[in-house]
Amino acid sequence: MKVAPYRGRDGHDEGPGEVTGPDPGLGPDFPRAVLHHLGTGVLIMDTSGRIVYANPWAERLLGRSAAEMTGRDAHDLLHRRADGSRLPHERCMLRAPLRTSFAEQGSQEFFERADGTVMPIIWSTTPLLRAGRQEGLILVFGDFSLYRAAEQRMTAHTAALERLTGRLNLLADVSSVLMSAVDAVDRMRRLLRLLVPALGDWAAVTLWADPYGTPEHIAVRSAARPGRARQLEGPLRLSPRSATAVVRLMQAEEPVLLTSNEVRDPSAPLAPVEGQLFERLGGQCAVVVPLSARRKHYGMLTVGRTGDPPAPNDAEVRLLSDIGRRVGLVLDNTRLYREQRNVAETLQRQLLSPLPQVDHIRMAARYLPAQSAMEVGGDWYDAFLLRDGVVAVVIGDVVGHDLTAAAHMAEVRNMLRALAWDHQRPPSLIMSRLDEAVTYTSDAPMATLVFARIEGPEGGPWRLNWVNAGHPPPLLVTREGHTRFLTGGHGPLIGLSAALHLGLTWPDMDEQLPPEGTLVFYTDGLVESRGRPIDAGMAKLRHHAAVLARRLRDATVDDFCDQLLQRVRPSEDDAALLAVRLPPRGAGAPGDPRPEPPPQAPYSPAAPDRAAPGSAQEDAPVTDPTHALRPE
């Protein structure tokens, strides 16, 4: 026999339904053989709803043998409500094809197993027709709980992936905030905006700035009580007992769960720190995460819950722990940078020499570190008196922009000072000796510099005697604003001629200096950048120097330097500037009735702290980087 198509509700053929005579190609038992091995439950019922066939899969699902089910009313035997109670015949959806001749399917019905348990089923019924006459129906069903379990697992996996994605996105946002170029307080406030209300109803960051200070709530945030949260920010006054408890909490290796009962008692050690947070912001518990890195302890992050359930789960605690480690690393990197910068500033103040005051000559100097590097580099200025009474002036640049370049610069500077004191003149001889000394006694790289002697009797006239070792030429500016570069005296860079056995020399140059004129010595960082060639930078320097010479005739040379830097605006590279202002003709000569000009800036003369003009901070405190930042 073969199964002919059956009609659906719309009259279209929807699949096999009518059983006809034997097919010559298939045996008469072929349909039952197919149903026998089908991997789902199959029941065949007659027109009265009695079971006439059950395949082995149906036997397995229902826990009943085919013999037990054959001849029994399928609805009475199997069909139940979800609670196991019986269902009236007229409510039976499975028998609908017997009344309508249409196929039906669904997933909201239940069968009772032999052991009395109820099984949700996913099912489909098809009318069974022979020669156009209905002779029963075929019911195909499966255990829907398996589908539900798979769906639940998929839902759970999807939810877990969404939670993981949310945590990863939060960590990415936290990292972005922590690496932002803002001050520590603003950085912590932005961090708390990410954590509240994502991980808690309120949060606070408490830091201990130094071993002898007090802890401080530098940032507090509450979703429900923002005003109260802001009022809690500020330093905390702790007793020795409370301070010890706070330090112990900061030194914990893992997050600590605190309840309000543990800290609300005024006598509790942590009450001054955590108790006020619970009291003012509410909640039953909070997670306290230590902020530590590289055995340094900086403070703690507290995240409180006021809702139900109040306590965070393990995944949230691990996430907060990870955030705490990231915050600790950022705080530790900030500490290391601060210490390194402090050491660099100290070195800078030692390397940038105070300027001497010679008769009526006035000097001013400025040093600008590269914006993207440390506070020191290879650029330097120098001015000192020689034993013959002449003032020596130097501007130079050693290759490099870091502490190594600064150390090499100090070598070259000190060599030049010693040679200038010993040989005095001519400048070309001093350059030759310096080139040999750098080549054979130092590992310093090449350097450019201008070495000049300002000579003349008291009251003038003054002359400039100089050599130039590959450095930008000095700029001479008259009182009236006329300018020109002193381009003579050029020779090779220091560290080149002797190293390559070239036998090159530096020609000595001599120039009469006008009264009240200004000599401007500078390094290439003042006039050159990636977006501006050095020729354009030198033209800009010359223009602004001329304008300022006319506008600031009665101002000090310090004013001239400051306004010149504001106009030129050097960037990228470090830059040094040294300006020498000559007195009027006859100033300082015997019998000169004119008063002395104002003294140089008070930080220019040599002083015990060697605070140099232009350094990043005058008299900056120097801390010992090896000193512990937290009390033990």
C-alpha cells in the first residue's frame, strides 16, 4: 500500500495521509517498518480514538508496552493537564483530526507515563484516509522537556555571554577612564560614575596620600543621594586604633565583605571610614577592595548595596577585584612617574647653572623641557667668570632628550668650564681641546655649542669673541630694534673632527657690541619643529626680538625673555634661551653718576639651593623614592 497526500485547512495538499493499495515497488509492511524505526513516538488510532499501533520510541517515552496500549482509548490512557488531572474529551486537541480531517500540531499538551509522571509533549496529528474515507489518525510526538531544557540552556548561555560582554565592556570603559590624562580626583569620580549603579548603589574611593598623612574620601557617589555623597568627600580624622584597622583593610589580598552591623557601632575601628558611608548612604553590606600594586598600598574602593539581594555574587566580587588591581596599578604608575619627575627636576636644578652678575651687564635664561619627555635633556646654557675677569657665555645641545643626554651634557659642560678656565683664550683653542677630550675621555655623543667671551673695560666698549661648533648663530638686537645673526665662526660639531681624524678647526670671530644691545643665545628647539623649518623659525625669532626691543626699552632682560618665549611658543623639543643685556656707554665707569640698573632676578645668583631660572619649580622638594609610602 502507499500513503496519499492529505488536505490541510486551506484545501492544499500537506503530506501523506490516505492509505491506498499496495505499491508494486514496496512491500505491504513498508509503512509500519518505517514507523517502527522512526526516532520519535508514533501512535496510530482508529476512528474511535483507540490505539491500534505504537512504535518502540513511543513505548520508551511512555514507559508502556505496545500490548498495554493497543485497544485502549488514547485520550483516557494518556492525555492529562499539566498537574496530572484528567482532561475532558471535548477539550482534547489531539482528537481534532477525527472531527475536522485537518492536521494539527502544538507543544502545550501533556501525556502521563506508566509511573504516573506527566511529560510535556511536542506533537503533530495527521488524518489517516483510505480511498477518500477517514479511518483514523496518526499522532507523532516527542518529549518537549528535552526541547525546553535545550532552550533553557541556550537562554542561560546567551545570558551568560551578555553578562560577560557587559563585564568586558565595563572593564574597557574603566581602563579608558584610568588611562585618561586627568588629575587623580577627576579620574576617580569618572570611575565611580561607571560603577554606580552598574555594580552598586553607592561607592567611594579612599586614598592614603603619605605615611604621615590621613586617609581621604577623594570621590564618593550615590545614585539615590548624590548631595550626601559629595558632603562625605574630604580628609578623615582617625584614632591610632582606626588607622591600624584601615591599614589592615588596605593590605588585604582579596576583597572584604562588610555588613552595616560591623561598622555602624561608633566604637568599631572602621566606623570613622566605612561607618559614615553606611549611615549617610544606607545599605546592609558593601565590598571593600584594596587598591594595591607592587607591594604598595594606596587605599580602598568601597561599593555598597541597598537593594535586594544586598550582597554581590562571586562574579561581581571578582570583577570588582580586577578593577581594584587596575586602579592600584594606575596609582602606582602615577607614584613612579612623580618620583622620576622629582628626581629629574632635582637633576635639572643642579645642571642649569645660576647666572653670575657682572658689573652692569644683566643676564636672563630660560629652559623649557620637551612636552612629551622628562624635565631634562641635552640642551643647556652657562655663564661664568674666568680668572682674567672676562665673562664666558655658552649655549649648547648634546644629542638626545632624556636623562642620558642630560648626563652627557653635564660631562661636556664641566669639561668646557675646566678648559676655559685653564686656557682662557683663544676660543678656537678651547674648542680643539674640548673636541679631543670628548672623543678620548668620554662616551658623550656629538654636541653643538657656541662659546663666547664678552670682553671690555668697565663702562665699555664691549666686544664679543666667539666660535661656533655647528650651532644656530647668536642673534644681536640693538636698542632700536635692528637685528642680525652672527653667522661667523662656524666649525664642525664637537666629537667629530678628532674622532674621524679630520684636522678641522674653529675660526675665531670678533664683533663690536652696541651699548644697550641684547645678545640672544638659543638652541634649535626654540626655532625648529616638525611643522616648521629652522629658517622660518629663525625669521620668526628675529622678528619678535626686534619688536620687543623697541617696546621693552626700559624693561628688564627677564621681561624680554618671558615675552619672547610667549611669542615664539617652542614645542616638541626641549629648548634653552640665554639673553645678555649690555649696559649704556660709560655705565659703571669711574665717576659715572648714573644709578646702577636693577639687579638680576633674585634666583639668578649662585645660592645654596641652586635654584636655576627657568627650571620647572623653584626649590621643589626632593623625596627619597625608596621611602615607603604607607605605614606598616
